[in-house]
Amino acid sequence: MLRRLLPALLPALLAAAAPAPRPNVLFIAADDLRTDLGAYGHPEARTPHLDALARRGVRFTRAYCQQAVCNPSRASVLTGRRPDTLRVWDLRRHFRETLPEVVTLPQHFRNHGYTAVGLGKLFHNESGAKPPFPFSDPPSWSEPPRFADGPHWADWVWPAEVTAPRAKGAAVQCLDVPDEAYLDGRIAAAAVARLRELAGRSEPFFLGVGFWKPHLPFNAPRRYWDLYDRARLAPPSSVAAPADAPALAGHPGTELRGYAGVPKEGPLSPALVAELRHGYLACVSFLDAQVGRVLAELEHLGLADRTIVVFWSDHGFHLGEHALWGKTSNYELDTRVPLLIAAPGVARPGGVTSGLAELLDLYPTLAELSGLPAPVGTEGRSLVPQLRDPAAPGARFAASQHPRPAYGQAAQMGRALRDDRHRYVEWRELATGALAARELYDHAVDPAETRNLAAEPALAPVVATFAAELAARAAPAP
């Protein structure tokens, strides 16, 4: 009897014994996006598509980048190593100068049978720097990446009468143009087309889609500006530097001040402040719409239930808070980032976790979710426990850092640790290791980080705990 039934049962038995198909990965990056999303409680942001993604997956409320500037942050995410391990602290050095054989996140997937495709800004954009290795990192991909290089200021709609060479223009642009007049619209269109092609293949895919917004210049089609009434937008809070903070903690806003119409030094006018903050939100909504186009196509193709979707930003941004414009600080607004992960069958839909996470955790997390071998040499921790149970504890500390000056040859390094309650920053001279300054902020009573408490005698034990942790990490000097 069994011998007669076996031929009919064999296909079902083999199917049951076969390993489950590996999931696809849609890896979406934003640039300079702080947690100004509706899903994060921002009262003004119009971000319906990212808010919907948050409802599909888990929202990390306390995720942190490892350095608040593009190249070190992205190198850290995509290699799973800290900036000090990579010895990448600026915009010009490629991680393969230090670790030429390192296997990146998309490369790990490629090495295990995935088609790895990169569209947009995932690694650092080259922007004039010419290291020995292309910043787009061809070994990471199954095919040459697209839309990966070039200066941000070139993403501009120029009048027909303007001919090359074109220089950096104003910090904002508001024109009645289609989405694809700007780079992110073209990246979204390319991602939609690529999804259609990848859907027909037998092997799984890792599709990286790196949007360039809301990075300066704040240019987006007019309809995204029209979502906001500038007169009703909130001004920056905490516009002064934190009380008792060292001068090292701040910076002159070099990036913004390079745009036309922005004073080279001194305060910005209230009108310019309002225009910039309006432009930033317009770019956030423009970005949200492009993410929505890609996610809608994923759903349309029937891929959503077998695709892990990750959305992250390389770092945050200041819009006048702490008297700062741009990134490159160790404050919460620069180091805290949005992180959304929808992993069907694993992540609890609508989950919210307050456990500390670092962006370099993404590499081991995605490897585990996809059933790949654990990557070798990475320094993060898998976030899968928090995806399964948002109440699960996160890391004890999240670490960030930034040199001074922010651009150019570094003389000091500020290293920050964030725990459940405090942010601690220790500034040291790179030449000697001498302590230059300390900062301590208590988020239980001062979430805007308005007062440095490092010198408070009552908090000496807290400072000592953080200092001991940093000493144990023993970072190398540049």
C-alpha cells in the first residue's frame, strides 16, 4: 500500500523538506533625514507612505548613526564596522583603503546567490573626491550601480539659458515641475522598472534604493511645498547653544553657508530660517512620495509578503536648533535617525521599540532574517529579537563620534555614548589623547539638550561610568 502511495506523496514530502525560499530585500536609504515623520510624532510632517510602512513593521524610536556625516556613516552601515575600525572619519577616504577585502552588506548577499542592485546614493557620493576606489564600490553589486555619484547641488532645474559650467545655486528651489525633474523622482522610476525585471527572476534580490533628499539644496516640486503653510510652521526650539557646552560641540554650518543667498557668517534672518525649514519639510514629503511609488510597485507585483523592507537615514540634521545648521555634531538631532523594518513573518506589524539600536546593526540583522551565514568581523548586533518582541531590550549604549574641525584635518575627536537616559560626549586631543571637554545631557528632564551637566558634582558617578566605557573601547587615533 505504502509503495503504491509513495510516488504520489513524494512531491509533497520533498516540498515540505525543502528550505523556504529566501526573502528579497528592499533596502531604502534617505540622506540627512532626522525623525521628522508623522510616524515619529512630528506634528507637521506629511509622510503618509512612510507612516504606512511603520504600521507594517517595527519602528525603532532610538536608533543612532555612528557618525553624523555621509561617508563615515554609510561606510559603517554597509560594512558593519565602526568609523574607528574603518579609519574613515571624513568625506574623502574609502573604507577599502583600510580593509580592501572587506565584504559589504550587498556583497554578502551577492555572494550567497542574490542579485544585488544599487540605485541612488547608498555609499557616499563621490562629489569631486578621487580615492583609489570608486565610492559606489562596484564589488558590492551584481551590475554597475546607477545614480550613485555627483554633487548634491547639481540636482537642480536650470533655466535653458544657463550653460556650463554651472555652480552651486541657492539653498532652495520651488518650481512647478514633475517629480522626475529632480534626481529622486528618476531614482524612484528606475526602482519601479527594476522591480518589474527582478520579479521575473528565480533568484532573490537585494535592491538598494538610495534617495538623495532631504539633503541640501531644499528643492522639491511646488506641490510638496504647497502641503505646508509657512506661517504656521513652528520655529526652531532651543536656538542657543546648550548652556555650559564647550565650543568644540558646535560648528560654523559650512555646508549651508556655501549656498547662494546664505550669509557666510552670523545669524540667519527670520525669513530665511522659515524658508529653509519649509523647504526641508517639502523635501521630506517629496522623499516620502518617491518611497511610496516603490512600495506600491512592490505590492502590485505581489512581492510584499516575501520582501524585507528597511528604511533608514544616514544621520539627522539641525535646522537652527542649538544655533546649528546641518549635521556634523554629536547632539541627539544629528545622531538619532528614523529606522523602519518590515520583515514579513518576523516583525510585529505596528511594533514600536524604544530599545537602543545602531545603524551598523542592520548588516547582521538582514543576514539573520534572510537565513544567510552570519557576517564575519561585523561589530553590530542583530535586531531580530526586537523585531519579534518590541519590548525586548536593546543595546546598553549607542555610540557616535565626530572630529573637529568637522571638515578637514582633524585635531580633536568627540566620542558620544547614549544610554536609556543620558548622552555623554568626551572630547580629546588627537595628538596627545588629552581630555579637552566633557558633555552630559539628561534626557529625562532635558530632551532638547539645553544644558551640559558634566560638571555637576551629583552626577560624577554617571560621568565616571560613561568615561570607563569609552576607555574600554580604546579607539585608535587618526
